[in-house]
Amino acid sequence: MMEKKAILVFLVLTLSLISGQEPEKIDTQKAPWRIHTLFSVECQNYFDWQTVGLMHSYRKAQQPGPITRLLSCTEDERKGYRGMELAPTFEVPSMSRHPKTGDWYPAINKPAGVVHWLKYSKEAENVDWVVILDADMIIRGPIVPWEIGAEKGKPVSAYYGYLIGCDNILAKLHTKHPEFCDKVGGLLAMHIDDLRALAPLWLSKTEEVREDRAHWPTNYTGDIYGTGWISEMYGYSFGAAEARLRHKINDNLMIYPGYTPREGVEPILMHYGLPFNVGNWSFSKLDHHEDDIVYDCSRLFPEPPYPREITQMESDHNKRRALFLNIECINTMNEGLLLQHAAFKCPKPKWSKYLSFLKSKTFAELSRPKHLTPQSRQMMEIEIHEEVNKEPEKPPPKIEVKIHKEVVNEPEKPHPKIHTIFSTECSSYFDWQTVGLVHSFYKSGQPGNITRLLSCTDEDLKQYKGHDLAPTHYVPSMSRHPLTGDWYPAINKPAAVLHWMNHVKTDAEYIVILDADMIMRGPITPWEFNAGRSRPASTPYDYLIGCDNILAKLHTRHPEACDKVGGVIIMHVDDLRKFALQWLHKTMEVRLDRSHWSKNITGDIYESGWISEMYGYSFGAAELNLRHVISDEILIYPGYVPKPGVNYRVFHYGLEYRVGKWSFDKANWRHTDLVNKCWAKFPDPPDPSSLDQTDNNSLQRDLLSVECATTLNEALRLHHERRKCPDPNTISTPKHDRVNQDRVDETRTNAETRRASAETRTNAETRTSAESRTNADTKTDAETRTNSETRADDEIRTNAEARMAVETTTSTKFGGVDEVQAFRHDEMPKNSSQESSQVETSNGTFTSMRFWIMVLWGVSIFGFLGVMSVMLKGRKGLKKRGKGYKSKRRTTYSGFWDTNGQDRHLRNAETA
């Protein structure tokens, strides 16, 4: 018997070597090692492109065993469905609309589909191990259940820490064994017998939790939507608890793009359920909810940066690995789309650099199948060993976290995850601020990701061009209040934060909230500035005097808890969930309280209620007794003298600042499109070496001011490079003239808009000015500046109109170009005369050149006729070659060469 086994093993090894396959790939097709992979979808374009990505990665990763798509469609959806050939499919009845309760909950199709497959599929009768995935996943390497530690009675899954219902009354209500409730999901690998016991419970517990509306709130479920959307996840955990299945929890097998993998760990599965980005490129699956990209020949998702760009972008090895995972995810999906389009017999796509990369050996090498690393194996062995030896009542998730600390050598208290957000609107004014902030975010080394909360009306969004400037969450605009009709764009900030909290799942523990008109200089972290639960950190806004008077007494039950803070906010995510709605409500309250807008109550020198949002923040925090850690070492305004030795983390350029004769005021650039015009930038600040060094305080102030402006220009330069703007050094003089035309138009627009804004000073800049100008002297300065700007605008406009006539002529003679050079906002009139004289010179040269070309044509024609006549005469007197004939022939040729010499001379003159 032993000899037969030895011979069998030898034959298997020999066959595997001949076929080039590993032994386990043969074994997985035979009992008791047969593997089957399942995933659930619906009849929608949204799931079709996900199916293409998952199926392509399944083949590329060489996942063993067959795969089946569980397709849930209503009868109407099925009639028009185009994607039956996208994957091996088992159709299951749709339960999106529950047949008994009428509840609309498509997520229930996952457990319902599994139950149906187990009951009616013949394939289910020939399976030993099942791997269950979600459609929005990319497989990077073989997922072999027993290799990742699965045993009968002990499934393996990924850690879903936000399922807090396993620790509270929710588990006690919905399972008789709450101590068996595991916070798991995403990747599921289990024995078929365990799945048969679990599946009906998974479905019934999902229905239970879905019907328990009283316990949908976030404090019970951890669901930031509070709508019961993750009922299916709890259905799985509670069903497994009922079946007494204890999971082996592994937090290394699956990773979300955007997260950084642990050192030495190679994830074999990517779950792109959350937005992720690389520099200014970003991807969110929700942006493609109705996208029919599968059926749109040759169209792919926007191409991400190339590996070489990432190598230049990030020096840290582990962070660079994270960025490579991001581009691998989207590149794999695009590669799958290319192959699917070819299967549909689409026309061959046009060549491009990106298509060439997807077909290159470089990409093939980067995306080859991944295998579990020794570090991952060691962690799992320790994890399994610890799980067996620990007391059963201790929850496995805690064991798993402890093991990570021991194996990866992380500190005893690992830093919490952070997410940074900022609010903007659909305008060129916020676009250049976005470019500056996002550039500084990546440069500063800030942990975590960043998201722009973009508030736009439907009409603005149709015309908007800046979608790719930052990872973005779109928010309905409240600039015009839907109930009161009040025009107050500042309310978009709390409204956007509330919308983001209610619509986005984040695993971040702390949220950092910034304004768009900021430049980051270094990381802003809760551990450095002592933020904690019920203890946010912020910067002082001392002009909010309403915290000390009747305003606070009117708008909060706890006026003693009102803190004068703003600008930068560091808050625990649980506090923000409770606080965001209060922030919005209190903002509306203060905004409606017009009787208390006066300067002596609010500190607002314009008395327009513009800083209502700031008071909304302070009063909302007071309502919840959130007392702030206030630090004056986080933020500084350019133009202010810094405290010695302080490493400020943020510039807030909300106010005008100067360095010698150079100055910068963001209000002057409200209507200037610096983002979409190639090489547009701000006036360069003075060189640091030219600054006055006699007074150290003034020097440090000016150095910071220069740094802020330089960073903004650096961000714009890199943005233009990414847009592949032409090299400004190669743009010819005629193009420069056309550029001047654009500059004139831009200057005229700025002059007119600044004049309008000067007459109506209750616009958005009132808020930023109010941040510091808290006395009457400041108001006088603002009025003086307005008058001087108006006079300057008139002069600029007059000179611009005069110059435009000349430059328009130049444009018609030499043609136009699309490229736009970098320009200065504050052009002087003297440039007009210089450019005008250049145009006249060019005009004269052009006219004289045309004259000489006509002369050259005439001489050439007469010369040709002369040569032809000589040749004809030569034919008649072929035998009478005398000296006179030869002399005449030489003379003719001499004239011919002289003409060509003149031609060369004229061409040289034209080139010069």
C-alpha cells in the first residue's frame, strides 16, 4: 500500500514538472480538494464592468477551480440584459424587492443567491471548498483555502472592525451565541459543509436585522449611513454565530487600494470599495454607477500614472508599494476591458502610450500572480496557534491585532488612521486653491488620504472641468438655501461634511478638516496635538467674541463650553458623526438671527453675518460639550511674525500679505483661470537671498510668505506638466503675441470683476478678511485698498484696450495657438508699447519678404526660358561648336547659379 502511494506521489510530481504547474493545482481539481469560487451581481452596467475586472484577474492570478457568477435579475431586467457572456453564470431569482415585506434591499441577493446555488446547482454537488468574493475585487494570487488556514468548522475571513454590533445589544438580540460573533467579511473561504449549515441562517438573519429598524443607528451598527445597509454583513456574522463557526481572521490577505500594506506582506486580494488616488489621479467606483464602459468599444477608465512616475513621486518603500497597488488595480481592470472589447469584435483601438504599456513586459511582470510571503505564513501560523490556546471567550479580533504587533514589530499603541477633508465649490477660484492644497498635502507627509468635498449646483456641474484635480466627493450645493432662499455659500462647509459622513464609509479614526486656501507644511496628527475622543484640537480664532456675550447664551445651552476656534480641526470620527448635524443646524440658526449680526456682538466688521458658519461650529461643539485643545502652533497667516522655534504645519493665506513691493491677495484672483491655461501662475515672489536681513523677525516673516507663494506656483507648474502643456521655451514669437491677447482678456475680466466685488463687499472674501480684521482701522484699510484697486483697474483696462487692437492684427496675420504662457496678473502699461513696436517690425519684414519672393520667381522664369532657348539652338548647330557658343553657354550657366545664390541669400534673410 505504501509503495502504491509513493508511486502515485512520484507520478503527480513528474506530471507537474512536465506541465509546468505546481502539484497543488492538480490536487485542487480532485476530492477532497475541489475549489469553487462564487460572487454575486445584478443585471446592471455597474456590476458588468466589475465582473470583467474580477474575471480577468481570476484568470490572470491562476485561481484554481471553476468560478460562478450568481446573477440576480428581475424579469424586466433580464429581457434587456446584454452581459450573459461575461462570466460562467448561474441565474437566481431577484430578491431586491422582498417578496413578503416589499423592502428594497438588493444586498440580500448575496445570501439568497448562495442558498439558491446550493439547492439547485449540480456544480455544488462536486465541491469541497468554497471561496466567496465580492464583485468589486481584483484577485492577485491563488486563494487556496487550506493554504490560508481554513479548516472544516473554522472558515477564514478578512477583518471588518466597524461591525461594532458584535459587541453590543445588537448581537444579543439576534443570536443565542453573541460570544461567537466575529467581525468579518469581504473574503470568505470555508468548507462546503460549513456553507450548507450557514447559508440559510445567513439569509434569515439578514432579514431579521433588516427589519430591526430601531437598531439601525450608527451607535448600534457602526453604519455611517444609519439606513441598515450593512444588514447583510451582520446577517453573515450572526448566522455564523448561530452555526457556532469560529473564524480565523486574517488582516493581510485582502487590502483596500489606498491603504499601505504591512512590511513583508503581499496581499492576494484587492477590494476597491473605497475611493483611492495616486497624486491628482483618483478612482471611485461610485462615479461609474451607470457606466456602460463594457459595451463602449475602446473606452477605458482614465489612465493612472506610470510606474516610473510613482518611483519619482514617493521615496518611502512601503508607501510606494501602496501606490503601485493602486495603479495595478485600475490597470488590471483596463486590461480586462481591452480583452472584453476584443471578444465583442470591437475595432482595434488606436495605438497609445498607455495601450503599449498594458501590453508590455513591464506590466506583465508587475501584475504576475502573487503568492503568500513567508511573513504572511508565519503570522497565520502564530495566529492559529494563539487562537487554539487562548480562552474561548476572548474575541478573535483582539487576538489578531495582538499578533500583528508581535510579528510586524509595530509600536504597542499604533497610530490611528487619519483622513483629511476640505470643502470647495465649482469655480476657477477654488480650483487653483485645490491644486495648491493637494500638492502640499502629498509633499507634507500627511498620513492617510485626502478628499475634496465639492458643492455644486446641477448647472455648475455640467460646465465644470476640474473633476480630476483631487479625490472628490460630490455634494448638493446649499449656497442658495432650499427653504429660506438665503444666499450664503459658507454653509456648504458643514453641509458637505455632514453629507460625506452620511454617504462614505471610512475606517479612519480621526478626521482633519481644512480650508481650501491653505498650504500644508507638515503632518497634522492627533497624537502630536493631543486630540482625543470628546477632545478635538483646533487653532485660536480670538475675534469670535460672541462666545463671551449674549450670542452664545441665545444659541447654546452650554455657553461656558464655547471655544473660539476654527481653521484647522482634528476630531475623532465618532465625535464628528454626532457633531456634523449640530454644526449645520447652529450655522442656520446664527444666519437667521439678523438682529445679532452687529459688530459689537459678533466681531464681524462688515456686520453681514458672514461668519455665521464659524459660530455654528463653536456653538455646535458647545452643545455636545466638546472642549478643544487649542494650539497656536498649527497655523500661521503669511505676513505674520512667527514665534521663534515653532514649526507651523499650515499656511492660511486668507489675508493679503506683502514682501517689499511684492504682494499677494487671493481676492485678486477670484475670476482668473490658472488651472486650465498652460503655464499660468502667480507673480514670482522675491528671491529669499534678496530679503532684508537686518531684522530677524521681519526676515522670518518674509521667508514664510515667500515659501507660501512659491509652493502655490510649484503646484501650478507640476499641474501644467501633468496636463502635458508644451514646453514654454519652444513657443515662438507669434504664439507669444496670441498669449498676450489672452492676457489682455484676462486683465480686463479681472479689472471688471474686482471693481464689482469692491462695490459689493459682502461677498465670500468678507469671511476671510473677518478672520483677522477685527477693528475699525482694518476696515479703513480695506476701503482704501478698494479705491486704489478701482483706479488701477481703470488704467489697466484703458491700456489693455489700446494694446488689444495691435495684438488682434498680429493674431490675424500669424494665426492663433492654443498654448498659453505663464503670465503676471499685474502687467504694466509699458509692455504695450514694446510689443506694439515688435509687431510693426514683423509686419515690415513680412512685406519686404513677399516682394523679394516675387522678384525671385520672375528671375527664375526668365532664366529657365533662356536655358531652353540655348538648348534648342544647340540642337540646330550641333556640329558647329565654336568659342562663341561655349562662351555663351558658360555665361548662361553663370546667370543660373547667381540666381540660386540670391535665392539662398533671401531664405537666410527670411530665417533671420
